[in-house]
Amino acid sequence: MVTIHDVAKRAGVSISTVSNVINKNKFVSADLVQRVNNAVQELKYSANPIAQNMKFKRTKTIGVISADLCGLFYPYVLKGMYEVSHSKGYRFVVMDTEGINDHIGSIKKLQSGIFSLIQDRVDGIVFSSTVPEDLEADIINEAMRSSVKNTAFVCVEKDLSKFGIDSVYANSHLGADTATSHLLDVGCQRIGHITGPYYFTVAQDRIEGFKNALSRAGIAFDGTRMLANGDYTHKSGYLAMKELLLKMPDLDGVFSANDQMAVGALKALSEAGKRVPEDVKVIGYDDVFIASVLEPSLSTIHVQKYSMGIKAAELLINQIESNVEYNKHIPSTIELESKLVIRKSTVKNAPDDWILVDW
């Protein structure tokens, strides 16, 4: 799909200039008008006619940019968002940035997603991305400068309030510290960590929480031995667990940065003849429904995923309906509390607590 960003690049002008030519917002020199019109014809660009006709008016549409729709985490968030937006008369369009495995690809996909949604005249955007925080802010500011309407933004999973962006998140550093501390409390001394992609801010936060708990217990951190990189899928957890077993044959505890990778880790441990929790204790993160029905059931850090979606949608709609200009908006921050859930992957006699409501 050709976007306004593509037209601007072909014409060698800014996105705002393209917008001004198409929407006739401001005077643009004849030369630039010709360049933009040529680029529009060459690329066969077609602006959204409905959005054009509703310039400066609400479309009652919310855009959502998710880091991984196929994972087990984001459907909870989307469910919460849907219920709030539907009750307020808003519909939403979802875009997914999953499958991007490097910084550059993540930046381009986030940028493309935001510009595409703004072009479609959404009233606000909730996003979760893998882009470094300062670059996220730059992308949003650039998008707002080129937009013909005031678009609201809310970030989930990270606190971007220092950049003027409403944020709903859980403290990943604290959650990782709590998970690792639990392994230490039940007797583990040789602990490995299956991380998310290193360029994720959330993954780095969880690594730091892991290191902090080890330091407090007087255990030296060795990243070469103790860390194995995953991508939040069960397959990557399986492969990372095999890597950890090679590097730490005497390993007795594993902290997985999400439950989905912990599923793969349990499979690899079973194939290696390791009993859980007798030989190796395993803890995950997120507390998705599968954690409670695994065998053994998975200890984890419970994150308020559904509430995250609810709060994000509420903040976004409040921001949209307040009509405050983006550069004058005072950002709101909501930090959701996480908690340790102890199950049989770390404590053999822990009680069952099936999460049936999420099925």
C-alpha cells in the first residue's frame, strides 16, 4: 500500500508539504505542487476520501499497533481495549509489527504503521513497540507535525511519559527481580535466564531485574553463561533452554522472560531427563492461561494484561475527547501492580489454580 510517506520521499518534500498540497491547507509553491502531483500519479497514490471529507472531525476510530498479535499476551490487552472502545462508540483498527527481528526493521514498521493510521484519520493510537524510547518519541513528534488533525497517543508496556506520551505499564525490572528472588528463596543457586530480544527495552529491564536479585544474594552475574536469547515464542524457549543446559550443566533454576518461552523450556528439560521442580525449577512471566494448566503448572509473574487494555483505552478516549493539542497535553502514567504466582514448577506441592475464565 502506497502511503503519504512514499509520496513525500518520491517528490523529495516533507510529509506536511504533501498533506498541504492534497488537502489545500496552506499555500504551496507551484513547483512543489507539480512535484507532489507527479509523485501521486507515478505511485498511483489514493488518499482516503472519507478521511479527507472528515478533516478536523472525529472518525470514532482508534488505531492499535501491537508487537505480536500471535503471542499469548496481547489478546488480553486487546480484549480490554475493545470492551471500553465499543462501550464508547469507537471502533479500532489493529496493525501488527511481529516478525521484525532488528532495530532498523522495528523502527521502519512502527513509523509506517503510525503514518498509515494517521493517514486514515484515526482519532488516537495505542501502541506497543520494540523501538528504543527516544526514537519512539521522535517518530510520534514527526507524525504529529505532518498530521492535519490532533491525534492522541498511549503507550502500553513502557513508560514514555517523559516524552509527553500517556503510558500504561507494569514494572518489568521489579517483576524480574521478584521472579529471580523466588528461585533463590526455594534454594536455587545456579540460575539461567531466557531473555526476550536484547533490543527490547522490556527485555533489558528484565535482565537488569535478574541481575539485581543475584547481586543481592551475593551471586556473581556471568552473562555469557547465564543468559540465552529468545524471541518470546515457545520454539525460542526450547532452543534457549538447550543452550543454557550446554553452558550450565549443573543449572538448578530458570527464569523465562515470558510464559510462552517457558513452555519450550519445559519441553527441553523433559527431553534432557531433568525433573521439574526436583532437578530444575522454572518460573515464567505474564501469567497467561496456559501457565495454570501445564504439567507441572508454571510459577510466574502475574501481569494485569486485561486491565492494561482497559486503562489504555480509557486514557486514549479521554485524551481524544478533551481536544487538548498534542504539544500541550500533560501525560498520564499508570503503573499496574504485578504479583508472584507460585505453582508446581518451583514448589512441588503448590495448590492448583486453573485459569478457566480466559479460555
